[in-house]
Amino acid sequence: MKYLMAASLCVFFMIIGIRPSYLMTFGTLKFEPETVMECQTARLIYTPNQDSKERNWVRENLDTARAELIYDHKEIQYNDAAKYFESKQGDNFILFISEINSTDSGGYFVYNGSSYTDRSRLTVIGNSSEGGCIEKCGDLWVTKSNITDGDPVAFQFFVASGKNVTWEKKLVSSFNQLVDRKYEIAETEEERIYTLDISKTELSDRGEYRVNCGNTVSNSVYLNIVLPEPVFSNVESKFYCKPEGCILASLNESVMVECSVKGARKPVEVIMSKNDLMLTNAIHTHKDQFNMTYTYVNYSFVPTRSDIDTIFKCMVKSQGLSEFSSTSVMAYVSGM
């Protein structure tokens, strides 16, 4: 069945005389990541934009344009279950390709009987020994490696069959099991895919994570938590302002300058400055809205003739961290 379908695909390409990347598409396809080391697991993510009841996953040799059916979601018995595993996650379908080797390099697309997705390319970097892949626990990914404080994050682990899974985080110099209730851990689909979710990250979540299977461990991934960017209110886009806009003010008339930070937790310090001089009389307030913490800094600005080209800056700092985030805005004073 597999080879008949592969042959029919090749004949179809020969008849129409074009590659699948130029045909009508019915969804997007991408590898995450696009470059994979030998013996690791690749994730091919398909996002349909129409009916996805029929899904034939195809690998194409980019030199010869020959296509080979590698996974048919209807004819499960003909698939290589040890090599390929399909999972539906939200609106996406993900094909896991395990124990990657050099022959897995090439272009991939999904075919539904009449249309094709965009093509996605996989590059394999070889570094395995001649003895083949060593036994491992599985492969671990994180949705984003840089997360703003307060945003959610998800880890996904594709486990080798028959393994017991323990999630761990590195503390100082050794890994320790995660036991905090804030971590939402779940297993799905024949105990092959495990997830760890943090619905609301904080700075203490920064660090290195891995999965322990008893006698082997997974690769580790590093999660970096960054401070949120402050935002100035009442910024206008005018032709006489810089591209990022400015705060409009009039000579000798009071205008409120406000910056806010969403998601920052205490102990976070928000500082407003005017022409690099800290405004000690700025007013700080905190509010909880929609499960998020907002910090506001307000300053009543009454411009004088010396305030031409005034620059306001808002900076977010956190105790124990050397880095900070900041943003600046110019005040345009009319009536000078």
C-alpha cells in the first residue's frame, strides 16, 4: 500500500510536470527546529486551513523530486510505528520522526488527495557513531526559550517506548524533581507525549529543565524569563515626532506622563526619569486586572522654555537581576 501510494504520487508529478511546492496549498507546514542532529527526534507541524480528514505525509528528495509516502493516518498498519508518530494538538497535527538519520533530510509536505501543503525542509547534521543511536530517554522541547515574566510556557517531551518519566529542574549544580503544584504535568496518546505547563511564569522559573527516565535522561532545555517592557501612554504619531511617536504638551500647561508595566511581579522596581534624572516625585500604583499585575508610574509634567527636546525614560528592574528593560519617548512642547 505504501509503495503504491508513493508510485502514484510520482506519476502525478510527472503528468502535471511541476513540483508540489507550486500547487494549490491547503495548509502550512514547518519543522521545529529545521535543523536536527542525527539520532534526535524531529517535529513536523501541520496547520490545516480546510478539511484535514485525509492526511498523507510525504518526503521528497529535493535532487530528484521523487516523493515517498512515509505516514498515512488512515492505513495505520502500514506505517513504521517505531519511526513515525502522529499527534493532534489543538488545531495542529504533529508528526514526530524519531532517530533521525541523514536519509531523513529533504522536503516534506502533506497531501489530502487533491491539494498539498507548503513544503518544509529538514536538514540533518550527522554526528552519530557507526554503531547507531545509543539508548535514550526521549527528546524535550520548549515552546519559547525566552518568556516574559507572567506569560505562560509549555514543555513537550516525546518519550521512547516503555519509559517512566520524571520532570527535573537544575538547582545550583544538580537536577531535582519538580514537585511544586504550579507545574501542570500530563501524559497523552499511548504514553508517548508528555507535557509540562506553567500557566503564569515568574522570574524563579528561569533555569535548565530535563526529563529523567531512571537509567537515562533527555536533553536539557534552558528557559529564560525576561522582564516585561514598559509602555508609555498617550503617545501620538506626528510628522514632527520621531518614528516611535511623542507625548504632546503645551508650554506652562500640565500634562500627565504615564508608563505602565504588565505582568511584572514584586520585587520589581519601575523608575521614570526625565533627561536621565530620576523623578523622585513620580507616583507609583499597582493594580490586579484580568489575572495580571499592572504597575503604573505617573508624573505631572508642566513644561517650561528649558524643556525643549525633553526625553522621558521608563526602566524596569528586579532585585537580584543585573539586566533591565526600558523604553523612552520624547515630549514635544508647543508654544515655545
